[in-house]
Amino acid sequence: MLLRDAWLVYVARPSRLVLSFALACFFGAVPGLLYDTADLTAISQWIWVMSLAAGFFAITATLPHIRRESSIVAREAESGTSQLAYALAKIVSVAPLVALQAAVMAASSMVYADPASLTLGEVTLICWLVMLQATAVGNIIAFTMPDASGAQLLAVLIALINPLVAGLLPTLRELEEMGGGFVAVSRLSWSYYALSLGWCWETRDFYLLSSFPGQSAEDVFGHDCQAVRASPWGAVIGPQLAVTFVAFAVFVLLVARRTKRGAAEGGVCGCCGLCQALGGCFAGVWGRCRAACGRT
């Protein structure tokens, strides 16, 4: 499963997850630091580089799952189930996930309609929706679009196209078997959430950047950018990072508890029980597990 595969390397080595999250927070802070230099070109370029990187990770994480789904479709076809019926069943099974994606895009479009009117609570809600949604790449692109109508059009297009893509995503039951919502947050979503910390609400009119490359903040916003720079970074980002780390800690405790319970119930190979905790055997990924239980 896509999200399970994305988490494997980090669950196996927690230090990698901590390092990845730290780097993502750094990446998220860079646009805000660049904004203090009024170098809008550099900010815009940084955002697009991060968008491309996120797209690359999304593609590389999705390919194994697409291959696995293709083999399942082939087997279902051989057993008499049509590919269309199987695809429709998958689409229906992830309908709530599609609705969440549409809600995220609708909330994102609010930013472009009147970004200055958003309260901290509304921005926080948007960011948490973004963190929870499964396909963040479309939102990364949307956040870099300069006008409201374009963002809303993109939201409509993704709402129409996403059900087709959703057929390749894990079903809600598969997500539950993997350990619930915290496990379902992939490294891409964490990176995107941390990226949004740096520029989503430091200046809630960042959507203008791609339209005015090379110009100063005063030229773009038409006022002294010191007033924009004076937004309370500590009062905004500090609590959000604290909430994020609390969520991460809950995730770690959740996995630890399920791992302990899985070991008590007798794991597949009788060792750590992590396979029971996350809902599947990872023998094909961890060589030591394959050697211990002989499964592939």
C-alpha cells in the first residue's frame, strides 16, 4: 500500500523521520527568511523547487502501488470481475477521502479570494486539512497560483479528476488496518505541512509572488513591507510546531502500543510485532524479517 510503503523506511529508522521533519521545517522557514530580504524572485523559485521535489516524491512513492494495483486488477479480471467494476469499487471506497480533498481545495481557494480576512483559526484549520489529505501536490501548485479564479478552477478540476486517481489509493479499511489516521500521514504530507509553515500565513498574500518576479515587496504590495514583516512569527508558528510535535508524539505512542500488543499476541515472525501493529507483513522490505519468518 502506498502510504504504508512511504512510512516503512521511517518506522524502521526513527532517526530518519526526525531528520526529515527537521529538514522540512527548515525548508518551510526559508521562504519567510527570504521575504525579509524582499527578494520575491528567490522566494518564488524556492517554492517551485519544493513543488517539483514534492511531485518527484509523490511519483516515486506511487509507482510501486500502481504496479501492485495493476496486478490485483489482472487477478480480479481472471477471476471474472471486470476491471471497470473493480475500479468503481475502489473509487466508492475512497469517496470520503475524495470529499476531504475537495474540502481542502475549497478551503485553499479562500486564501486567494481575500487572504487578509482569514483569521488564525481559519488558517490553522486549512493547514490541518492539508496535512491530513492524501494528495498534497495539487495544493502545492494551487498555493503558487496568482489569481483567485485560477485557484478555484484548479480546485474544480482536481475534484473531478481525483476520483479517478483515488482508485489507486488505499481503501479506508486498508488505512485502518495500517494503524489509523496518524500512520496515514505520509512523509510528503509532513513535508508539505512544514513547508506551509514558512509562507502560508507569514504573508497571506504570497499568491502574488509568481506574477511579479524581480520586484520588491514595496512595489508589489504598495505599502511599507515592514508592516507585513511584523507578523508575529513566534505567536503563530511556535504553537503550530508544538501541536505538530504533539501529534507526532501521539503517533509514536500509538505505534509503540500496537507494537507491544502485536508482540504479545505473537507477531508473524515472533519478534517485534510491528507487522501486527501496522496491519501487514513487511518481510519483502526488511531482510531480517524475511530471514526470520521466511515470508516474501
